[in-house]
Amino acid sequence: MQLIWLRSDLRLHDNTALSAAAARGPSVAVYLLSPGQWLEHDDAPCKVDFWLRNLSELSRALGELNIPLLIRDAPRWDDASNVLLDLCQQLEIDAVHVNEEYGIHERRRDLAVADALKTQGIEFHSYLDQLLFRPGSVLTRTGTYFQVFSQFRKVCHERLRHALPSLVGAPTAQRSLNIQHDKIPAKVEGFETPSDSLRALWPAGEREARRRLDTFTDAQIDYYKGERDFPAKPGTSQLSAYLAAGVISPRQCLHAALQSNQGEFESGKAGAVTWINELIWREFYKHILVGYPRVSRHCAFRPETEALAWRDAPEELLAWQQARTGLPIIDAAMRQLLETGWMHNRLRMVVAMFLTKNLLIDWREGERFFMRHLIDGDLAANNGGWQWSSSTGTDSAPYFRIFNPLSQSEKFDAEGAFIKHWLPELAGLNKKEVHNPANLDGLFGVADYPSPIVNLSTSRARALAAFRNLPSRQNSGGGDE
């Protein structure tokens, strides 16, 4: 008997471990509930709820193939070895099959499980699945992990042209086993159930993930390059939560994008080329996680930036978290996050740079807050994005590149449509006033909207000074964007 241990791969189709196990013989699936570990990793309640809802859909799909899905409690990953060993002995399992995961704690967990199983003669097989390339297989000429995305992308493109990863067939129905499915819990202790309105934005299941992918690649991908930076437009695929939970695979996404672009990676539709690059960014940050494990330990990729004189400003941090900064584009973006579990990617950069540069608050505060609220929270991508914005990471923004929230707002939400949607108290302002109500005469201002908590000009100068004072930092100029 084969055991498939499901983790961030909650799908039937193009699931490498699931198909490999089913090909070897009668199979059972298991999912471990680890609330203690999830809390320690700052997983968002809406993300845990999304996992549970997708598990329910997957349980039904597996049931049609006579593959039982079992649920076991392993409060922390240290418990996984004993829990899985007990289950394997109970069911007389010959081999356990998993898809690789890449965080430092995930890899330690899997090594411990593999060792425990081996002592009892149970095989442990792990497969490349959530990436196109195994970390360690895309290296520089000197044998090190890439630190610059453009160079990494170039090698990935060359490899993909020569050998495109194929999709894995879904397993077929097996004979019925005398094993009962476990009921999927509706909630897990320590994680509150999100609002119905948030859940409605993110329907569970492979069918919904595939529908989004098909809708995007059939029509919207053509406009992706031109519209993806405008938060009021439906310019993005809305697939990130499904990719993070493994409800759809990067291979499925890549194949669909290439099919829409006649198989081209760097020519043809600019939107398809840009979106494929986003898939490779996702790949890049996962490779960084393995190549430079310090980023899994809350450390800056650039060690010299650990000496930055971050400010301890709890009231300003709270104002940022609660969408009370007095800068409409920042507050609108934060309300979007709080109410939907998701934030537009352009705005993720804008609010991150505001926190780390204008408020000079440690990027780790923002990284943690995002993980606690994002339905698509992913350690590699979230860490990579925050370190990019704060100029502490690999391939990061130069420290003197500081987004000006007002110019970003005027450029990417010119009509103020996004701001007015999330900040209805500003709906009465015209498209010029809405970006910066502080410019209005006090008599005609907005009574229930706060004044800016920081002066953009002086705070920018403060950030530049903090970065220039770092050891080994050469003075250089720069400007707003």
C-alpha cells in the first residue's frame, strides 16, 4: 500500500507524488493538521480556511477514485514522524510519497520523517512538483545560486526551450479499499473563520483554479503587461492563492501561457511574456530560500543591512496596519488586504517601501503582518518582495530608489477609482484632490480622514541617511519614482 502525504499540493491533476503513488499500487492520502506550526509561521486564518475548503473539494475528487483522504493531528512538525510512522504501521504502508517543499523547517521535517520511516523499512519518495526546476539545478558558472533575477531568467528560458516539463496525468480509479474517509474539519483551533464576503472571493477547488487560468489566458493575458500595474483594473490572473496552496501547478500555468503565445517565451504577446516572467520570479525566490537559508531565519539577504538603524515607532506601525496613515493609496491598499486577504502587487511594493523607507520601520514587521493576513502568503515570495522593497535583499531596489506614494497614486490610480472604492469617505473628492486630501483647505477637508503621519520629503531624506551610514556603503545619488 502507498501513502500520499499531501501538503501544498491540494489537487488531483498534474500532482507528481499522487500520480507516482497511484502508479505503484493501491493508495491512501493523508493531510496533517499542524496548528501550532502554522501559528509559529504566521499563516493567515483566511489561508488556513482556504486549505480546509480545498481539502474538502479534493476529498470528494479522490473519493471518486476510491482513494481515501485521512486527517491526522500533528500540532507541530516535530510530531510528524511519529504520527506518520503510526499510520504507516497501522495500514501496512510500503512507501510514502511527497512533493518537495523548500523552507528550512519543511526540509528538516521531511528529513526527520524519511529517517524515521527508514528505520522501519518504509520507503520515502520525494518529487519535484511545485517548481519547474529543482533548487541547485540552475546555478552560475561558478556553481553558486543566482542572486540576480535577469541572469536566472535567461538560464531558465534556455532550459525550458530545450525541455519543457510535461504535465502529469491524473490517477485512475483504484479498487475500493476498506478504509473510511475522514471528515474535513470546518475550522482549526487558533484560526478564526474569515468573513463570508472574503471566502466568496476565493472559491475552493481545482475547477475554479482552472477556470481562472483559462479565463486569464484566453483573453486577459493579452492586456497583462499594460494593465497589471493599475489596481482598479482586473489586470491580474488572481491565481496566486491557488498556486500557493497547490490547487494548480506552475506547469499548468506555464503550458497555458505558452499555448496562448504560440509557444514563445520572449516574443509574441508582451502580456504572455511578462506573465511567464512572473512565474519565473516565483521560481527564483524559492531557489533563494534553498541557496541562502538565512532568509528563512528572518535575516537580511544582505548582511550589511542588519546594521540599519530601524526606528521603534509602534504608533506609526499600528497606523500603517490599520490603514490610518493619511496617505490614501497606502490606506486603500491596506484595507484591500484586511478585507480580501489579498493586495495588488504594485501596491504591495508601494506600501512596503512606505513602511521601510518613509517610516524606517524594520521590513520584518511588514513581512510578518502580510503573512498573517494574506490568503496567498508564501514565505519565499513574501520575503523576497519585502527584502526587495526594503533594499536588504537579493536583486533588490537600490536603497535610493524610494517610491513616492503620491506620484505612484497619480500614475496608477489616476481617476482615484481604487482609492474611492476602499476609502468611501473620500468619494466626494475630485480626481486631483483624492490622492492627497492634506492639500485641501481645512474648512473643506475630509473630517473623518486622518492627516498624514509622516512628511514624505523629510522622511525620504532620513531613509537615505540611514542607508548611507551603513558600513561598506558607497555614497550615491538617486531619485523618487
